[in-house]
Amino acid sequence: MSFDAAAYEAFYRRSIDDPHTFWAEQAQRIEWHQPFKQTLDYSKPPFTKWFVGGETNLCHNAVDRHLATRAGQPALIAISTETDTETVYTFAQLHAEVNRCAAMMQALGVKQGDRVLIYMPMIAEATFAMLACARIGAVHSVVFGGFAANSLATRIDDAAPVLIISADAGSRAGRVMPYKVLLDEAIELAQHKPSRVLLVDRGLAPMSKVAGRDIDYATLRQTCLDAVVPVVWLESNAPSYILYTSGTTGKPKGVLRDVGGYAVALATSMDLIFCGKAGETFFCTSDIGWVVGHSYIVYGPLLAGMATVMYEGLPIRPDAAIWWQIVEKYKVTRMSSAPTAIRVLKKQPLELLKKHDLSSLKALYLAGEPLDQTTSDWISGELGVPVIDNYWQTETGWPIMSIAKGVGDKPTRPGSPGMPIYGYKVKIIDETTGEECGANEKGVVVIEGPLPPGCLQTLHGDDARFVGTYWRNFKRELYSTFDWGIRDADGYYFILGRTDDVINVAGHRLGTREIEESISSHCNVSEVAVVGVEDPLKGQAAVAFVILKNAAPAATPAGAQALEAEIMKVVDHYLGPVGRPSRVHFVASLPKTRSGKLVRRAIQSICEGRDPGDLAVIEDPAALQQIRAALAVLPVS
Ligand code: ATP
Ligand code: MG
């Protein structure tokens, strides 16, 4: 295979050796109202300021800027298979809606720097609201619609919004999910009370309104139809939004991002990583409640002048061809999703995919969780396009590792999210000594400051927690990703799980992910979660929960015992007896967030008989019941 490895190497090196020149060049991808005076201010590490003194605006660059050349082209394609609606907004129409929404916010007293909390389903108004905030310099905080009242209340208190924008309800698999009821409950629970609540009435659920506080979106919009709200030019380091991390491993952290750095980072990534071109269509299947949705449903594609698809619905409703129907209809060229969604599709009949003309599609990008080779090979084979793994976090806002095909066409390597992306000085270091690991030596994935543009500036309202959490884990000041990784001899990285997921069995430190991987290689294992459980003898013991492809062999106690022994043998083979789980339980589902991340801490607390705490992140609480039930079954001896 021929590829230009040297091209990427040189490009990467320049971004690290001379970040000032490198990023000053990339910054030309966006429009500046005032040019910046200093590319980077790193005088107070680890705090990073990019493009100091420059004035710009995310909404201007995502919307207004394109009016001259593509006003009539699609910008936002809002599709809901839940309500059977499909609306295409051109850049001109999007511009008008965003102006209206901005005027509505101003009418409700929102000013520059104020926080606006957005708790909405995947409807066009959510995008209008985000862009309207960006337009007037208000700081949005989108809270994932799947969160229940308690989690929402915590986030209301942390963000202290002057306005909350919400809707009567969302819908999932045809079931109405009440938002307004939950929101009222959350406001009741919260210490901070927003003065206004703006509500989109989709006609899905009845809404009771609080007089003087609750306002109807459509009614207020009528008074703002011709609104023209000038863009507020913001210093590059002004805040653009707060977004809470998934909370998979603990208390969610309110990631705060800037304006200019984020715009530049996204514009650059759209070209060099996602290879999207203006006029094409981008389809990211995530949710606006997650960072992937912020960066690659709303801001990234629009900054690039692409149309973006916003999809409300499941990947398998009305049938498993729905995504491919969208790809065909809107000639999607680049698609971004998560491994977990692809695994869901893999269980569906194949013919459905074949029904559609997917010739527009050039690549599929997957992020959020480790991508196993089976899933990657399957979908790549079916679609006939490359699958590109990309590794990043809410904190970074855009990929830390991937294969930047727009720079040099390096081949991907199975199981690896690729190499550090330009701008990220990634290292793998020994957790205790802080020394850099050699090839194929496992360590913590860290990033040496300054972090490139687009990454978090701090945690909202808590600089000390930002520094303490991320930068004070080693002898040297380094940003910790809290993920384990290794780099092979050719420079490809592999993510081996989270540092929180490490267990200590009789003095041996083991990553639960490694144990999970070895268990996955058993032919009847569909999914697996391994947690460390307190053990009087060994300190901790690994306990595995397995979903089988074919559950029949484990239906009888003797069958389950035989299978458990087989699985233990597989682990012995790969990791040796130290990695062998003390028990293997068979379950039908595992507790996950809606974005498909396993919530191991919940399983662990149940195993240890502790209160699992805030479980709002878990999509299917019945999965926890399964864990309890599995633990109640005594081993056959
Ligand atoms: P919290 O930090 O609150 O516990 P979280 O880490 O789940 O939540 P996110 O920022 O949404 O919140 O997830 C980022 C994490 O997801 C990464 O640190 C990594 O563990 C995992 N991840 C993301 N992309 C990949 C990938 N391509 N391969 C492997 N792991 C990935
Ligand atoms: Mg995290």
C-alpha cells in the first residue's frame, strides 16, 4: 500500500515544534472581526489562551458567513422518525430562525455572558437556540435530554442559567418522554431558580405553565419574525459553552470552552480529519447533549459550509435501513457514529443496507468507545468505505487521535484509533515514575501542555478543580486523559481502558478492559463488563458479566457452569490465571449510558452491596436488576 507517511509526520512535527505559526495559519480558516494580537498565551500554565485579542463569533462563522455564497443551499436537515417530520433549512432560513431565537432570548433578558440551559430533544429549535446563544455571546449549557430531574437539577445549580429552553416532550421508539414535567421537578429541586423558561410545544404531551415564568416559543417567535440581531463580536477567549462530561466514572465535570480556539480547531478538523467539503452533507448520529453533537452535528459541519443532519429516532426504526435511506436521499459524504450503534445494526437483517445507493458515502468515523475489529470490519465491508476510529473526550472537543486522511493517507490499523492528531503532544507515561514508556509498554495517555485550540479552558467556576483533577497526577504538570494506552513500534496508539477501571488482584494491577477483551474472543460472547469487587483475600477480584450471543447453553445451572469454566480458560490463555475472573455471570443486558458507554461503577457498587448513587446516566435501569439477580444465583459447586 502506498501512503505518504512523511507528509503527516512533518505536518505533525510543525504543529508541536512551532504551534504559534502552525495555528496562526489554521486560524485563517475562519473570519475574524478583529485580528488576534497573540496566537498563544501560555504564561499561566496549564491555562491556555489562543488567539488573544482576536474578535470573532461562532454563529457568524457557522451561518452568516455562508450567506454570500450558499444562502439557498441546505444547512440543517432535521429529520424525526418519531414524529414523521423532515424539514430542510437553507443557510438563509437557518439565519432567519437563529435571528428570531436570538431576539426572543434578548426579549427575555438574556445578555452577553449569561448562561442559557438547553434541555431539548433532537429538534431544529435546539440548534437554533445553541446558535442564537453563540450569536449574542450567551453561554449555552446543553443538558442531555435523557437525564432525569436529579441530574438536571445539579446542572441547573452549577450553570445558574437565567433562561432555560425546553420542550413539552421528546419521543423514543414511539414512546413520549416528558421533558417539561421533569424540568419542573428539577427546578423544584434546584437551589438556583431561572427567571424564565421558553418552551417549544410539539403537541406531544400536555404542559402546565407557570405564570410569569414559562413562555411559549411559537407565540414569542411570532413577535420576532423580522428580527435582525447583530452578531456580538467576542474576544477569542470569551466562553462559548459549558458541557458536562458523561459522568461514566464519577461526578460530571462542567467543561468550559472558548470561542475562537474552538472555531479554528473545528474548522481545521472538518478539513483535515473529516475531509468534508462545503456543499456536501455530514451526518453525525450522536445527540446534541454530548460533545460529539456539539462539535459534529452543530458547529463543525456548519463552519465548513456543509449541510448537517439532525436525526431524532432510533437507528432501527421504522427499520434498520433508516440511516442508509438518509445517506442516499441527502447524499451524505461523511458520517460519524459510535461503535455501539453499529453493533446494534449488526444484529439486524443485512438486506436492508443493500436496498440503498450509498455511493455518496466516502467514510464512516466512529468514536466514544473502543472499536473492536469485528465491528469495524463488518461495517466497512458492508458499506465499502473506510472506517476511521477517532479517540477524544468532552474535555478536548475534537479528536486527540485518529488518522488525519486530509494530511497524509496513512493506513488505519485494527484496534487502534491511529496516531496523535496535530497539535496534541501525546505521551504514554508510567503512572508512578512519570517516565515516558517505550514501545508496547502500557501507561497513562497524557498530553503535554499547552493543549491545542478547542480544548477545555477550565471547569466552570472551578479553576482549582480543573488544575487538581487533570494536571496534578504526576511529578510533572501533564494533562491526564485517565485512559490507559500503548504505542506500538510504528507509532500507532491503542486505548486499553480507563485508569479508573483498574483493579488490583493480589498485588497485580489489571485493566478490566484487557480482561473484557480476552473474554470477548470466546465465540459465544456478545458483550462483557468486568469490574473489580472487594475480596478479603486478594484485595480485589475480577467479576465478569457476559451477554451471550446464544443464551441457550447457559440456560441450565450445569450449562452455565460449563460455559463459565470455558470463559475462564480463554482468559487464562490470554492473560494467565491472574486475570481470570472469580465469577462469570450471564445477563441479558448491561447498564449503559444512552451513548453506549458501560457504567462499570454502577455494577461494581451493586457487587459490593453499596448504594450505586446517581444512576440517571443509565439508559435501562432494568439492566441493574439483572446484575442483582445474577449475583443472587449461587455458584454450582
Ligand atoms: P466522565 O469523564 O464524566 O467519567 P466520560 O469519560 O465517559 O465521562 P466522555 O468525555 O463522553 O465522558 O468520554 C470520553 C472517553 O470515552 C475517553 O476518555 C475514552 O475513555 C472513551 N473513548 C472515546 N473515544 C474512544 C475511542 N475511539 N477508543 C477508545 N475509547 C474511547
Ligand atoms: Mg472522562
